[in-house]
Amino acid sequence: MMKKILIILLKIFGAIVIAFALFIATVFIVNVFSNKSEEGKIKPYGQFVAVDGKNMNVLIQGKGKETVVLLPGYGTPAPALDFKPLIDELSPFYKVVVIEPFGYGLSDITEKERTTENMVSEIHEALQQLGIQRYTLMAHSISGIYGLDYVNKYPNEVTSFVGIESSVPTQGGNDDPFPAETYKLLKKSGFYRLLMKLAPDQLIAPDVDDETREQIRMLSLKNTFNPNNLNEGENFGPNFKAVENLFFPKDLPVIFFLQANDTETENWIPLHEEQIKNSVHGKVMTFEGEHYLHYTRSKEIVENFRGFMNELK
């Protein structure tokens, strides 16, 4: 009797193991075929610029005399599509240039380390190739770190700096180990795609039409946890450290647009006020909203940025 029960239990266990193995194999195979199929469905936008022997994608919109260069937050899958609400508000008044760094949007993957130094140098080279010499730098999230380094390296080119929920070197929380191997496995196995399928509302995207949203979804599956994305994550600690002793040039106009009640980072508003304490033209403005403030507050951001710049004139 015991022997019979043991055989039945072993058979059930074996069936569970086989079913689990089949499930994992199915998730993997579906992901491989979906990746291949989606490659042909991603629609090009913007233009390629040769940087360091590779293609960097850049979107240019608007014909204003003054130029605004937009830099994305960490891991934004398609910066030119993500910034759409902001581009729409800016482009009637400015020439708007959205940079998609390597590993973002439609840009190539690079073998170079994703250090602040390399990323800043590549962004600058892209602008040089486009013949853009004078511009406002408008940075979201992590680009606040790269932007701080940038304005100190190229003070004669940047006319003003705008931070939209931009990171600051002293915000903390960047020394924790980055789980690159876990993320890599999640992507390779196809489980990231499965998670996106089970919880489609976790896609970070502005209020756009269904077609654009679908493009963002496909680019998210393509770019999230790619080699550059993971390497940039692994470099968080050193990248924040690299700029911890930097300040914005005293005469550079700097304005920050922040969410009024950030619960994630302690002293979020005072940290930004500290960044501009020596600035001749520095300002902090807060709005009700989330970290992706440009999704819901682009109109107010542009109105207040224009007002801020007109006051200086």
C-alpha cells in the first residue's frame, strides 16, 4: 500500500516538474519569437547622428530661435515619445532636441562603460554633430546628475538649466548593490515580458494615443534591462560620487520643477534649494504630481520656464 502511494506521489511530482519545465520553456520561446516579430513593427522617428562610430537617435521639433535640449530619466525606453507632452508645449516657442543616449529609444548599444564622463561626452558630441552651440539643458531624473557635470564641462554652451524632478548628488540610496544579474535573467527568460502582459498598467507612458503607447510598450520590452541599461544601473554609485563636489555655475540661470509631496526621498525640496543657494538666478517650483511631472504638468512647466527666462531679459 505504502509503495503504491509513493509511486503515485512520485508520478504527481514528476508531472509538476514537467509542467513547470514546459511553462518556463514556453515563456522563453514566446519571448524569442515576440522579440523577433516586434523588431519589424517598431516605427522609426527622429534622425541618427554618428557618435563614437555608432548611431545615436535624436528628435528635433520646432523652429524657435532658442534651443532646448531634453535629457531623459533612467531607463526611459523611448525618450522622444515619453517627452511628447513637453515637446508639444515647447515646440511653438523653441527648437526642441531630444537626445536618446546609447541603449535608449532607437539608439545603438555601446560597449563603453555608462559613466557620467562617457555619457556627457557622447551627448555633447551629438550636439556638435548637429551644429548646436547654445542651448538650455532640460533634464529629467537621473539626467540631473549628468546635467550637473555637463554644465561644468561646457559652461560656454549651456545658457540655462531646467531640472524636472532631477536627481541631486546628495539624495542618497545609490550605494545599494544593483541586481544586474537578476534583471538580466528576468529579460532573457522572457519573464519580464510575462510580467508586462499580466500587469500592462505598469508601463510608464504619458497620455498618448493607442498606437504611440504600443510603440512605447515594444521599445520598453526591447530596451529595459539591455546591457547599457544594466551597466548604467551598476554605475549609479560612482556616477553620483563623481559630481558630489560640483555646483551649478553661479551665473547660470537654474530652475527646478518638483513634485510638492515626494515621499520617496527625504528633504527632496531642501536638497534642490541647496543646489542653487549660490546661484544669482535660481528658483524652485513645486506642483502636485508624480515623478514623471512632465506627463501632467508640461503646460505649467513651459509657462513658468518662459516667464523665468523673460524676467532675466
